Amino acid sequence: MKKIKITLRKDGTQKVEALGVVGESCLGLTKALERRLGTEVDGRTLKPEFAIEPSESESEREREAGS
């Protein structure tokens, strides 16, 4: 299950984290939200899951969900 975890800190900074996704799809998942927050991403930390290629079945599910 894909989720986005948002952490709002007392100093006004935010952290947006994609959960349950692999590969570059995490960037697409969070991009719209980052724009809505109205701040530029001044630092991006990629998790190990970013380097994983999605399996064929995951890719098919993503395409079907987008239809």
C-alpha cells in the first residue's frame, strides 16, 4: 500500500516521505504534494528502495490504478 508520511516540525520545516513504493515512482507520488506545500525541496534524501526496479506486476498495478 502506497502512503505518504508528512512530518511538520516546530521550526517550520517539513519532511515528506513515500512509503510502500520502489524506484522512481516515489518522486511522482510526492511531487504534487511538495508543490502544494509551497516550498522548494532544498534537500532530498533517497532511501534504498529508490534503487530497486519495480517488478512487472507492480508496474501493471500502477498503470491500472492510473486508468
